[in-house]
Amino acid sequence: MSDTDSDADADAATEPNTLRTPIVAVLGHVDHGKTTLLDKIRGSAVSEGEAGAITQHIGATAVPLETVSEMAGSLVDPDDFDLPGLLFIDTPGHHSFTTLRSRGGALADIAIVVVDVNDGFQPQTIEALDILKRTGTPFVVAANKIDTTPGWNPHEGEPIQRTYDKQSQNASQRLDSNLYEIIGNLSDEGFSADLYWRVQNFQKNVGVVPISAITSEGIPDLLAVLMGLSQRYMKEQMEIDVAGPGAGTVLEVKDERGFGTTLDVVLYDGTIAEDDTVVVGGMDGPIVTDVRALLQPRPNAEIRTEKRFNKVESVTAASGIKIAAPDLELAMAGAPIRVVRDRDVDDVIAEVEAELAEIEVDTEEEGVVVKADTLGSLEAMANALKEAEVPVLRAEVGDVAPRDVAIASTAREDEHKVILGFNVDVLPNAKQELDQNDVRLFDDDVIYQLIEDYEEFVEERKRAQQETVLDKIIRPCRFRILEDHVFRQSNPAVVGVEILSGTLKNNTHVAKWEGNEPKRVGQLSGIQEQGEDVSKARAGKRVSVAIDGPTVGRQIEEGDELWVQLPEKHAKILEQELSDDIPADELEALTGYLDKHRQRDPFWGK
């Protein structure tokens, strides 16, 4: 830590309510330019000749107010702001980190949703918006890649309206059309939105900022909007007690050579120092441990060198920091971390437990096993599964392990012998177990895609089961013996019939209603259509049939209406479980058959 840093900290520590840096999350669909945008902000800040001004934190980049102002030019006057700058969270693989929580809400104070202006909304865009909606996090939309608009004439680093005014009518019309499509998409998702310079009230409307992460056009506007929103609407949230005990959220749990298991943490309140006792959420409950080292990345250090980190004595919110401490193996990504300092350790444990309890997933006796990369994404998964009415047997943070397979394999229903994995790996020894135990794994890094795949699997199984049941079940049919179509009177009787509704199958019993009683007259032993033997015939067909048992002129007559005789159990299954899966005419035959029976016995087939 440089002297200037410690001086600043000393000054800050004398004011109990210093304003911290707002935490900005960058979200959006893969390939829409999240990383390029962050790299550009980082790179520009460094190339402004202020190499020391921008500090690379663990999983975050701090851009101080002066640097923001230099990049935004006339759009940001540092004298208008009390906030120290912006902290961008940019942990790779954490597109789901809007679901990372701080006390009572999302870890990010504000979010940028990056959308490719040509590509529009994609699954991850919609998912990001769903999470922002649920957590109530304010956001702006960065409509990226304006420089790819056909005919666009780029003006490096210019504010959007300045570069826009210099474009040909053709290029600006094409861009307008894409921007209005994005505004329309936002409206479809329930957000009122407009181009940011037209928005009067950012609490009611979402601002859309056209940018290019490649040419930096519009980036001054994006930074100005983020600063303005944070200053205007979130100043109170940014007030922290710098000297107070630190509070943060775990971004990632990882092994580092020379340090063992470490935590990448975003600190959003107070201070954390070497030797502090901390409480962190773990898989088996809160873990109490002492900070051995606080590590920050070396500026522009070659990533593969041994000494990738600088040790620091203490860190103040908001910042990203790596914490080395004993006993962190069971710590969870997304869990709260609290510094104990001069408080009773049991009180702090209770605080962490209370926050973990907020994220507890309701589980059932029977259901699927869910694994997710962070507590926040586990919560988002649980919410989405609840909406989809999918029961959950167990939900945990972490990679898919043999124990998960063993639990999933005990499910009574095959459709619950399933593990849904969000953004997690499968441990090598669990791969074999999956095959051996007949457990299905669904994994994806888009929550609703994961649930859609699972629902499709359940539907397919249901269809296959119903088809099997339908094959075994006797189907309803009403048919009529045609006049002048008696080809043989008995042994068996062979007559021409017209199928009025339903499906006529071979080897079924045939009944004739006499009053309220169905009387069995024989069994179907053959069906011929145009001289060819067939196993079944559908409504509307005329076929000749052989019926073992009756004699034409005695038990059956020309013009008689006959029915396939349904066992009561089959009639019940057809009516209660399969009525959506049989054709309308077959349902009509079933209803007619049940009506006749129920005139005699109202509870028949119920």
C-alpha cells in the first residue's frame, strides 16, 4: 500500500460517514462485449497517463473520480461529485454475479446490461434483467457495437451525441432503428426505457446509452450516467463507517500456491485488516477463522510469475481483496463474510446465519438435486424452479460430487433422478457414478435454458409413458352395421361397418346397448380395409369386420349401433389421465359410452 493510500485512509477514518465507491456489475449475453468494455475502461484509464490512478483489485477494477472525469471529458465535472469513483466487478465466469448478495439485496449497487445493438436481446440478457428486477437493482443499458452500423464513421472517445451528429443520415437511421428495437424489447420485459438524454426520472425509466467498446464512442456518456445515478439516488447507500468492522461477499473460493484455500471477496462496508477474526458462510454452517494475509494483484504483473500478489495490511470498502486464512475449504461463493473486531463472536455468527437463512431453499421429500456456483445463483435457481413448479430435494453450492449422484439415485420417480447444475463442473469420480446410477445431469450457464431442457425431458418421458399406456389400453369406439353389407351371417359374422367415432381395434369385445344395459355380443376377430387385413381403423372409415359369437338376424341386425366394450378401469384412466392425449372423436365416443353407463350408475368409471 502506498503512502498516499494510507494518508487517504487516515483522513477517511476520521469521518465516520465517508462515501464509498459504488459497486458496478457488468452483465449481458456472451459475445456482446462485456469484457471489451471493461478492458477499454481499464486501458483508457491507464493510457490517460495516470498509471497509478487505476487500481486492479481482486475480481474488480477501481476507477477514481479524476480518471472517470478525464475519460468523460466535459460530461463529468469532479466538483459536482462527492463519490470517490466507480468499482467495476469483473470476475471472469461470474456472469451470474448479480445474484451475489450483500445484506438484503444484490452485491452490485448499480448494473450495466451490455446488449449488442445488432443482435438485440438474447437468453442471458433476459436472465440478467429478471435478476435485476427481482433484486431491485438500478441499471443502464449499454447498446454496444454502434461502430459496426453500416456506413458508421467513428470518432474515437467522443460523447455519443457529438459523434452521432457527424454521421450520414443513412447510418444514423440504421442505428435508430436498432436502438428502438432494444427499447421495445425492454418494454416487453416490463421496463419503461428511452435514450438516456431523454430520460427525466431514472428511478422510473431505464436509460439506454449507445456505445462502442472498440472506439470508446459513448463511453464518456456511460460513465457520466453511472456517476450521476449513483450520486443522485444512492448517496445514502454509499455512506459507510470506514473504521467499522468489514462486511463483504465471497466471489470465489480458490486454491492459490503458497496460500492454500483463499477467498476472493468484495468488501462493501468497513475495513478488514491482517489478523482480524472473520466469520464466513460455509457449507456446514459459519466458519470462524483469522486473516493470515490480505492480497492484492500486483499492478500489470506478469500473471504467471510466482509473486502475483502484494500483501497489504488493511483494506477499506469498496474494494476487491483476496483473503488467505486457515479452514476455508468449505467456504461458499456468494456467502457473507464479516469481521468480528470488538463484537461478540456469537453475535457475528448469528448475523451470518441469519443472512444464510434468507437464502435457504425450500426442499421437499421428493424432487431434483440442484448445484450452483454461488449462493446467489442457487437462490435464483430455486426461485425459477419454484415458478416452474419443479420440486427440489436438495440444493447446494459447489461442483457435482459422487454424494449428489447417490442422493439423486434414491428418487422414487425417474423424472427426479436428475441433477441440475448451474455453472458448475462435474468432479471426475462423479462422472462414472452418473452412468452407473442412471442419474441424468442437466448443466447450463443460463438458468431458464437449464429449466427448459429439464421440462422438455419430463414432457418427453410423459409422452413416452402415455404412448405405452395408450398402446395397452382399450380405446373407445362407436360404429354402425351398414345395410346390405352382410357377407356372412355367423361363425364368424362378417359385416360392413362405418366407424362413427373413435378407434376400432382388432381382438376387442363388442357390445350393444339394450335399454340401460350394455350386452356383449361377441369379439372382433378381423378387420379388412379394401381387401387388406389391418389391425385398426379410425373414425370416418368404412371397413368389413369379422365378429366371433353373434348371428346376423338374431343378436345383431343391419343398421345396429355397436360399441367397443370398455372395462371400467380403462374408461377411468382415459377420462382422468389421457383425455388430452386422444383425438376429439375418440373423446366423443368415450363421453357417449360413459353417459350411457352413468344413467344406470352415476359413479361408473369415477
